[in-house]
Amino acid sequence: MILSFLSALGSGNLKDMWIIYKEFSFEAAHQLPHHEGKCRRLHGHSFRGRVYVASEQLKTSGSETGMVMDFGVLKAYLNPLVKDYLDHYFLNESLGLENPTSEAIAAWIFQKLEEKGLPGLHSVEILETCTSAARYFSPKLSSLIVASPELPS
């Protein structure tokens, strides 16, 4: 994908940007009833996730001076979701999702953190395996992303 900031690059309108993330993990089961392969059956994963927070400026006073956000603050937003909905749960039930794909789980976490008012929330990434992941971005950022042409198969 090509970001639309390329036009801003030429105009000199780019701003500094910092992005931090907090990684978390949870063990959970799910089944994907629409999948035509083995994931249709009940199975589990050792999920890993990351919550990304972005800011154009660092804090200039207090104990968070020089930071986007204290990682402990980010953890305080995230931990109740992991404890109450994700870790050792059947995700189809605990998240209320019929088809809890990694994409749907990332969007669900994003929406819950947005509802809690996490400042600077940028995106949520879910790693279902060590080689497969999905990331959900803020709808505000989605308008900045331009899809590149399809590559030949």
C-alpha cells in the first residue's frame, strides 16, 4: 500500500510522529464456521497481540516527560480486556462474534479500547501464529491509505 503522505512529502507538510506499542498474549479457543478448512472445527491458539498508540508530540511535563504515553497506562487500558474476555475463553462466546477471525478480534479490541477513551489509539494487531497476523487501523487512518494496484498472481 502507498500512503497518501507522499504528496505531503513534496509540500513539506510532514510532522514528526511517534508510535509505541504494548505487546500482550492470551490462550483462547475459537471456531470459524464459514471456513472450509480445519479451522471450521473448535481449536485454540497462543495468540499474541499489540496495541499501537501514536502521537505527533511527546509529553513535556510530569513523570511522562519525553514519552508518548507511559507503558503502564497503556497496560491499564488493555489488561481488563485480556482478563475478562480473551485469556482462556471461547472467543465465539466471550466476544459475541459468530466468526472470530484474527481480523475480527483486532477490530473488537480496537473498538473496546476506543470506547474506553485510550488516547492516540492507532491500531491493534493480532498474531494468530508466528507467521500470520492481522492489523486493524483507526477508520480515521484508513482514509489516508490508498490501495496499490493488484499484483499479478
